[in-house]
Amino acid sequence: MTENKIKNGDVFDIGQTVNGISRFIWLGGKWHYFNNEVDREYEYDHDGLTKLILDDYTDYGKDGWCIFLGNIFDFI
């Protein structure tokens, strides 16, 4: 999987927590997360999180902990 295959609205659970968060959504070219039902932009290293997801999310989660949960725009 390459970075350009991550689509706007894709949601991932990385199987571990980064600063207390494990589920991330890609919106507008940046990572976001939901904290108490409020969308917040991820304040830390976007490139590092993208690399973590791409390195771990190989062939749709078969080889790593990261799980693709779907795309939020599929439900609208």
C-alpha cells in the first residue's frame, strides 16, 4: 500500500495507542482523531503516523496490527 492509496475519510485502528489514541481518520491531507466525540487534528508527527500505518498495514491488515475500519463517506 502506498500513501496515495489512503483516501480521504479512511479510518484506521493501529492496534496500539499513540498519546492515548488508537483510531485515526485521514481528512483533508491530515490525520485526525475523535476525543470525546470531537474531531481534532492530530497534533504530532503526521509523516510518522502515515509511515507507521503504511509499514504495518500490508495487504489490508494481514501482516500487521493495523486494521482498516472503512471510510466514513461510504455511510453518508
